[in-house]
Amino acid sequence: MKPLFLVSFLASVSFILGSVTLLGNTLVVRTLALIDVSSENTQYIKTEGGYQALEFSQRQASQAIKVEASQSLTLFEKDIGEPPVYSEAQNIKVPDDAKSVLILATDQDGVTKYQAVDDELNEISPSKWLMLNTTSKDISFQFGTSTKALQIKANSNLIYEIPESASESEAVLARAELNGRLKTFYSTYWSMRGKHRCILIFAEVGNKIKVTRIRDHLTSD
């Protein structure tokens, strides 16, 4: 028998993705901020019911929104006036064959930029974690002491499947080349109780790399 939290978890995902396979250009969109996003620069997305404001949080991914999109996704800004007028702000490239994306708000030279990454909700499970390397460094990430280190290229993302043999507490180690030398910048033990799906973010802060571990809100444990 499947654990109750896992049954509920998979049911919520199936509900969100139910129509994705019916329409080839239907895209499930969520958002996540890697920076503090100003409320004065609200972005909107066009849905079947009209324009919907995007909400960005640094603590968790947003609720899912279904839109019609294929190769690119358009973000809009609302102009002052009555009725309001929505003007195109930017087009975001959608990863090839993506059925669901996570729109990341990032900082580029003091300007908020947005990019879409495939978060693979159609294959989601508590053991498949989304790893986001937003840094300019290649990162070596090792989960546990008996597994091979995972290589995460600079400015890339991937899905990492936690080994079935993982215990309730596992050692985690991350290395990168900093100041011309390969250094361990993250070393700790993670509690694995609940085995919830996580989003792991590596971000550059000055000459250091910050690691943020976010529990995906779709889990129910």
C-alpha cells in the first residue's frame, strides 16, 4: 500500500497536469524568486480567463497556472489607465518539449530578469529533486558517502533522483572552483524524513555560493 502522503501528492499533480496531454500547446507555469522582486514591477501572464498577475516568493514555488504557449512565453506589464492596457514586457524561451516550467526571477546587473526552466511536473515524485545552478561555476554535488558525485554545469538545471537506499540522515557535500582552487563550500547532514520533493538552488553572493533548499509546495507531508 502506498503511503497516504504519496497518494495525495500524486493525486494533486495529476489534477494539475490532467489536460496537458490533451492540448499540445498547453503549458503549466509556476514562479520562484531568487531575489527580492519589487511589487512595483508586477508581471502578468495571459490565460483563458484574462491577464493574471504573477506572484514571486523566495520561500516556495507558486501555485500552478495553465496557459497556451509553445516555444516562448510572453510576460506583460499593466499600463495606467481605465480600462487597463497590457503591454508586452518580454518573451521567455520555453525549453524544448517542456509541459511545465518554473519561471525564475533573477538579478542581472541590477535588473530583474526572468527565465523558464523545465521542472518536469509530469514526472514528479518525492525522490526527484530539481537542482538549479544559477552560478557561473560548475558544481560537484555528492549525496551520501557511497554515491558518485553529480556534476552540475554552470547556469544549468537538472533533475536528481535521490537513491532508494537513502537513510533518514545523509551527508551532503558540494564543491566548486573558487579563487582558483577547488573548494568545499557546502557540507552538512540532511534529514530525509518525509522524503518530500525539493528544489535546490545554488546562487552566487559576492565571491561565495549560497545554497537554498526549498520544499516543493505540491507535497503534502
